[in-house]
Amino acid sequence: MSIREECGVFGVFSGKKEHLETMVYYGLYALQHRGQESCGIVVNDSGVFHAHKDLGLVSEVFSKKTLQQFPKSSIAVGHVRYGTTGATNRSNCQPMVVNHKKGKLALAHNGNLSNALELRDELELSGAIFHSTSDTETIAYVITRERIRCGSIEVAVSNAMKRLEGAYSLVMMSSRKMIAVRDPKGFRPLCYGIRPDGTYVVASESCALQAVGAEFIRDLIPGEILVFGKEGIVSRTEHCSMQEKKICVFEYIYFARPDSVIDHVSVHHARLKAGKLLAEKYPVTADVVIGVPDSGLDAALGYSRASGIPYEIGLIKNKYIGRTFISPGQDERFDQVKIKLSPVKSVLKGKRVVLIDDSIVRGTTSKQLVKLLREAGAQEIHMRISAPPFLHPCYYGTDIDSEDNLIACHHTTEEIAKMIGVDSLGYLPVEGLKELAETNEICSACFDGKYPTAIPTDTRKDRFEGKVE
């Protein structure tokens, strides 16, 4: 089992009709690291929505021919998905399009609701019929129910936020407007920028703004509703400053791309800092420091700089494995780690190695990785993890739904080191997380059990279908 990526949302608002689908394509491509199960684009052509969604990577789902079939539009939204709730099938692909009495709504969502089951039960009692198992459909129904009762989509969204609990960064469009929303605790990142031609762009990460030539303006404030219309941008802040901010600290450790900046903090520098803290906490005599691609590389560089031990590229990642790749689990003769990662033997042979990775979940992958390095000739392996031990489930968008598969819940650090075959093992201290994010306003519940919202009384594990690998 490994920690999976989040989802990624992307939206474009233009004052004129043009081919926006290509821009969304490039934006989603830049966010591909946040979700590799499915993706989709919906464009708005004078109130008529045109959508294409499917399972697979962005490059697999959208061919040149597919993109050419989209009409010119003034608004477009896109999504890349890794599902932490709901099965992997086409019905859960986003953006989700919902029809209601006053029009249509297309919605892209990143995060998990902690009260989704309560809301679904309530909506079903009022006659709602669900077509998927995703939290996104629940959010869409709550918003459209409010839309029928009030005069504008932004008021409907604001009213809906009074009922939603948990993590949700949203980009949605109605027939005339694009709306971006960040939940009141700011669990998940969301920012916006502007292109030289005046086109506004909203994205989960700033790296996607750069990919389409948009200048970063700012992150959305937790609780903020940004409305993009022909009259300009309107910021609604009635839900801001109502709750303590709780950005997911794992964004800095793993989820986000290193060239992104989230809430004024560089992801790259946060990971360098994690490596530095590990070097100070767990010094060791060694010949070389290497990182596990991709998120372990920055932390390895930070460890090297702080310790004075040379940094080397010791593992090469195969970057061309898509969804069509046959899982090695279907044939036990092949090792999944060996197919995804290849050791550089000239760097490792006869060396005392410091190996930096972002996490240990079940321990199986770490054990296979250590075996790979031993076979390549590593004399000693000292593993350092740029996150604390995972000890608790997450209800806000990370696919850790139970303590059952968490090795740190059942074994000490020394026991884990022996089980995975390393000479020593050290985790980032929990108190170091605040230094990484440069704030006390973080969610670290999966490490320390301090949940920012009420824990669901009925987690219903069927919401987390097929997510253990």
C-alpha cells in the first residue's frame, strides 16, 4: 500500500468565446501528479455544456482529435482524479455535470467531506437519486438544492457551505459564471492567476498556472468564494475567519509538485527543510545520500547539505507507466518496485547509503526497495522518512481509511527497521511539521490524531473501494 495522490482542479474564465480546451488540457497535464485514475474537461458554449471524461491519464483520454471536437467556449473546467472514496469507474469521473430547474452546474472537487454520509441520507430522504458513490455528487446536490431556493448560484454555494464539513476545493461553472471555493479550514490548496490576454485561471497548484502562461495572483483565503463573471471578479468572504486554518501538511511532504508555492510557502524549500531536520535529528556516517523519486529527492538534497554527505541520483524512475500498465500483482514473478525504479549500481555498490523517502505505510514497498538496493551492492542502508509515522485514518482526502494497514500502529521504529531490512530508521518528528509549513495552522491528524472536525461515526469502508495496492 502506498499513499495516493489527491485530485486536481482547473478552471478558465474568458471574456470571449475561444478554444479553451487546449489550455485546460495543459493545466491538467501539469496537475497529473495529483490524480492518475481519470480526468475530464467540460466547456460552456453559451449555456450548452460539452464534456469528455474517461479513465486514464490526460494524454490517454484527450487525443488531438478529441480536443478538436470541443466548440469555442467562454468558461471551461477540468479535473484529474485519484479517488479516495468511490469506485474507479466512469460514473465517478469529474467534472460532474448536474441538471436542475434553473440550469446546469459542472463541478470539479478536491478533498473529502467528513459528513458526506449524513448529507447523502438527508438528500435521499428528500428524493435525490445518486448515480455515483463520490462526495462530489453529494456537494453538487446540496448546491443545486439551494440554487432552486435562491436567486443566484453564488448565494446557493454560500448556503451550501453551511452544511458541508471537511475538505473541499471546488471549481464550478454555471451557464454564465465560474466559481472557485476553498473550504473554511483551507485543507486543500487553491489559487488563481491571470494570463496576458485577461483570461482568468484557477488551479489546485501554482505550477499549473505557470504551465498555461498565467501570472499567479494569490491563494484563495480559506472559506472564500470567488465569482468570475462578465462584470469582473467578486470575492465573498462570509465564511472566512470562521474557523482555524488547517492546511494538510502532507501537501508539502508529498502531494504537491516541488515547483508549486502553497499559502506563500515553497514546496521545494519545505522538503529541503525536512531533509535538514532529519540530518540534525538522525545523523549517521555514510558515503552517499539518495532520494526515492519523486518527492524524496528534495528532502535528500536537504539532508545532504546539512550533513555534508554527497548527494547522488541512486534511483531512476520509469516515468512512462500509465493506467494500461499491467499490475505486477497479477504475476508474482515480477517485482513492482523493479519495474518502476532502477538502481544506479555505480553509485550504490560498496557504499553506506542514506535513503530518503516520504513515508512508510504498510512497509511492503519499503522492504522491496531496500532489497533492490542491497542487490545493487549497497553495504549499509540508513532510511530516513520526511514525515512522521502514520498512526491514524484520514477523512479529508488521503486514502488512509483505517489503522489496520499502518505498520507504525503495530510496531516500534526498531521493529520496522528490522522488518524492512535497513540498518537504521528515523522519522521526521511531529513537532517538525510546523517548521516545514512555516505555520501552526496545519492538519496533521494522520500523524497525531488531532482531528480538526468531528470524526464520522459511520465511516462505511465501502466508500473506500479498491484503494489498497
